[in-house]
Amino acid sequence: MSQDANGSTTTAAPGSDGAGNGDALENLLHENRKFAPTPEFAANAVVGAEVYEEANADRPAFWAKQARELLSWDTDFTEALDWSDPPFAKWFVGGQVNAAYNALDRHVENGLGDRVAIHFEGEPGDTRSYTYAQLTDEVKKAANAFESLGVAKGDRVAVYLPMIPEAVITMLACARIGAVHSVVFGGFSADALRSRIDDAEAKLVVTADGTYRRGKPSPLKPAVDQALSREGHSVRNVVVVKRNGEPVDWHEGRDHWWEDTVGAASGEHTAVGHDAEHPLFILYTSGTTGKPKGILHTTGGYLTQTAYTHKAVFDLHPETDVFWCTADVGWVTGHSYVAYAPLVNGATQVMYEGTPDSPHQGRWWEIVEKYKVSILYTAPTAIRTFMKWGREIPGKYDLSSIRVLGSVGEPINPEAWMWYRDVIGANAGKNGEKKDHPAPIVDTWWQTETGAQMIAPLPGVTATKPGSAQVALPGIAIDVVDEAGESVPDGHGGYLVVREPWPAMLRGIWGDPERFKDTYWSRFEGMYFAGDGAKKDEDGDIWLLGRVDDVMNISGHRLSTTEIESALVSHPWVAEAAVVGASDETTGQAVVAFVILRGDAVNDGDATVAELRNHVGKEIGPIAKPKHILVVPELPKTRSGKIMRRLLKDVAEGREPGDATTLSDPTIMAQIAQSLKK
Ligand code: 6R9
């Protein structure tokens, strides 16, 4: 396993020294700076060190206690965990609970109706704040409106919305009636949207005319129209939020403006409890094959672990904190730590629609200053971008309100970690004052599949270490194992696994139980295989080393090499394609594609490359567009026909290709090098 100085990783098997740059990793693992919590922070922290012991004593009992403390149940559960049919877990058996009631109504009933739930900041500068009472009202109306459009418990609803409050309102309205939402990231194409609509057989689509991107209107509704232009789909109605006011095509009978349906609906709606194992949502994520997996989450366990981790890992004090998770609701982080946990915990949060550089590169810091954000949760790729823009920019703002910083999505390199701490966490005002005790950083490892955070320091307990996610959360059984599934000793690397079921675990892949077993439970007997390489350092702390499969991590977003290869070969000019994730200073990894053109295709250089990039954008979405496309005469293959991506990665990262002796034709690397010189 190799890792460059930026913390971005290769996909070579752990233990092997794939690309030959293991030195940086060795340096990383000798990182010995540690930052212990201050006594003040520890004294005021919502959880202390005793939670580990308590959870170890009886894991299901620990989670049962959290479930009862953090949620209001309509019917109490009779059993914490039913693991009689692994890998299919049932948590909080017999319990009935309503997610929307827990996120909304109960806070109003408890006298918190006037607390702000969401401060929304639109990209053009428009703002809206919703109190818990107002948000409850909106969700009740949306629930009534969706029901009047024929949506009932168990039906699927596709959500294709920008980062606006209506996204959260829609998700909670679905949860309220027991409909299953499937949020499709607004950056995905019409084709990607259609395949997700088809897979889940969604009845309703909720979308917007569009959003704003870098000061310009950016459309969404046309992609929905295009997705539904081909017959044979399950969608009966489309609800459209008016956001940017751009003209849209209209399908009478099918399309309804949000303001006419939700706006006109009654604000009376009683939430009833749903079974703890009732499906809450499906979220598609890239796997190692071309077809995205519909990851299924259910209600009781998911809510318990998202709420618990949000409280414990961010040291949440809901009466005073202002939480801001910068993730889009199209990703799991935006589900767990925007739509659900902050609201279930009764917190006040910020939601921002746009890009960090619109209209200027200080936009995020302006927002932190304006709302006095105290907990900021973002991704290493964003931190590295801010590093590139320079510390002077955040230095112009008063960020002294920040007291906890979170990181998620990919390994955070120690350099970025230290910058985050020093420039954001230590900022004590716009005149360059520094705090004596910078805000603690919590690096949180988890996945769409795990539903909630799994490995992270606790800010009032753990002495944090730059670059390491460190320790399993209480009640979570993480291990690093070798090829044979044996636990590795400290100081060694291997594969990251989860040894015991956890409340927010995925309950399956929508419509494909076999793929669920094959993908996660067949590699190691009785363990969940996460697909990540990891290492335990001498203290037993865990360092995440990136994917060990063909999944890339671009700016914290998962993309599969196979999916992009399929998109490329669907273009009439392309005969064959191989895609690798090459280390990139800002985005962690960047997509680099090698293509062989068909005999009748003309290679027009840049024009050909531009056409192919746009084609991938159209098939999957702009985030999947390769950064570089290299036209080559051949691809390196083993005698059994497997593409040797390791060698292509060497080329993409500008190294001499490694051992090529197992190639069916050992001269191919030379041919590729020759063709790239031209
Ligand atoms: C939450 C989320 C999951 C993959 C995961 C891993 C990588 C996430 C990380 C991290 C190192 C962290 N990942 N958090 N790697 N340190 N703190 O990102 O979910 O989009 O499903 O991606 O992201 O490789 O397997 P998802």
C-alpha cells in the first residue's frame, strides 16, 4: 500500500508496496504529534471516557440505552438486536418510531418551537431561517401534498434537488408518511437519474427549476424531463420547487409547482410510528461494477447511531451550538448530518446552497462569522482548496466561534490537518489573534453503507493525532485483518473490517440480497468488509489508507472505475477504455482515462478528448469527467486479460511503470510511452 505526501492513496493491496512510494506512508505513520483535550473542554464534554467501557460491557444494551435516550418511541422495542439471520440485522425489534416526529414535532411539544432549526444561505445571498415550529409546519404540508399525489407508506420518491431547505423538508415528509426517499445528487446526469428511478420504481420525483452555480442559474428540471422522456417508467407526478425562476417545459397533469401543491396543503398531519426496521431511504453509491448499488437504510437503528455520533463526536450542546455540515444532501453525509441527526438532536444548523468561491473565496468564512458557527464539518478536499487560496482569506474573518472541527470523506493528510487546526481552529478574530487552545479536530471514517460515523476521536477524551481517524466509536467493533482474516498486531496494515453488527448498518442492497452478501460479507467469514485498507500504528490507532478495490475517491465522492469505463466505451469512437484514480493535490484522486479509439474514429487531439469528457459528463455527471484522457494504441493486460491498472497509474502519476513481466505483451508499456510523447 502506498500513500503520497498528500494522504491520497493508491489501490494496491495493503502490505504490498504497489507504486513504490511507501516512504511517505512510513513518515506518516511516525507522526507523533498529539493534542490532548484541554481540561476545560474535557470537563464540559457531553461524553467522557467511561462510554467505551460501558459499550464494551454489553454492546446491544449500550445502543438500546442510546435509542431510548435520544429518540421518542411510539412503541418501545422488546429486543435490542436480532442477529439470528446474519448478515441481515434487526435492531430495536418491535419498536415503532417516526423519524419526522423525532426531528420536529417533539421539539415543538417540548417548548423549543422558536429555536432556529435551519439558517439557509442561498448562493445569491438570499437567506431564510426556519424555526422548529415553522419547519414542522412545512413538513406536515409536504406530507399532505405527497399523500394527495398518491404517495403511500413504502412507496419510493426520487429527490433531485439542490441544497435548499425543500430538500430536507421533502426527505422528512417522506419519512413522516413512511415513503422511502432516494436522493439523487443534482450533479448527476439525466441518464443516471433515470437508472436510479427505474431501479427503485419511484412514483414521485421532487425537483426544482434549478439552482445557482458561481453566480449563474444552473438548471435541474430539464434533466428530469429528459430522464422521463423515454416511456416505461414508474413516475406519476413531478413536484417542482421554484428556485431560480428560469423558464421550464411543463407537462400538464404530471408536473406540479411546489407552491401550488405543498403551499396549498393543510398544516395538520399526525405522524404515526413506523416499525424500527421500516425502510427510511435508499442511496445509490458506486461499487466495483458499473451498476450503482442502492444502499438501503431503515429507521430505528439509523436514527439512533446518527444522533448519538452527532452528539458524542461533535460534543453537541444543542442549546448553544451552531452546526454546519457543508455536504450536499445528495451524499450520505448530507443525509445523516444535515437532514437527520442535527434535527433529531434539536440543534441549530446552517445550510448553504452554493460553491465556496461565490461570489468570493471568503464566502464560507463570511457564513461562519455571520451565524457564529461553532461546529464545522467538511472534507479534506475543501481544506486543501482553501490552503491553495491562502490563509489570508479566512484570516479576514472572525472565526472565534468555532470550537469543534470535523473532517470526512477521505484521509486527511497531516499537513492539511495542521492547517485546519492553525488557520481555522485557532482563529480568535479578524485581526490575526490566535487562540491558546485551537478547536479539536475530529477525523471521522464511515461510509454510505455504515450510515453513521464508525471511527473517530471523541473531542473531550482522545488526544488527537494529525492524519489518523484513530479509534472505533463506543459500541462499534472495528478491526484490521490480514488476507486470512486474522487481526493484525499494532504497527501492521491490512483490511478494515467491522466485526459486530451496528445500529446504522445498511440492511441490504435494494432488490439484490445476493449482491449484499457477496460484496460485504464473503471476503472474510462473519465480518463486514469495508473495501478500505488500514493500518494500526504502535499505539493501536487506525490510519485509513484508501480503497483496495476499483472504487476511486474524487473530492470525497465515490466513483467506480468500471462505471466510467462503461460510459467511455458507450461512445461510438471508443473501442476500449481503462480508468485509474491518480493522486491529485486538491481532490485526493483525479480520474485519468486511457482509451483506444476505433479504427474508423479520427483522433483530433483536444477536440476528441473534449468530446469524450463531455460524453462521460452526460452519461454519469460532471463530477465523473476525467481530468485527463490519454489516447493509446493498446492497454496493458495480463495473460488472463485483466487490465493492469497499477501500470497505468504509474503513467498517470508520472512514474516509471513498475514490474510489467506478467503482461501478455511486455512491449506495451513502451508503446504507450511512445504514443504519449507524440
Ligand atoms: C461518509 C462517506 C466512503 C469511503 C470510505 C473511505 C472514504 C470516508 C474517511 C475516508 C479516510 C476518512 N472515507 N471518510 N477515508 N478517512 N475520515 O464519505 O461515505 O461516500 O460512501 O465514501 O470514503 O474510502 O470507504 P461514502
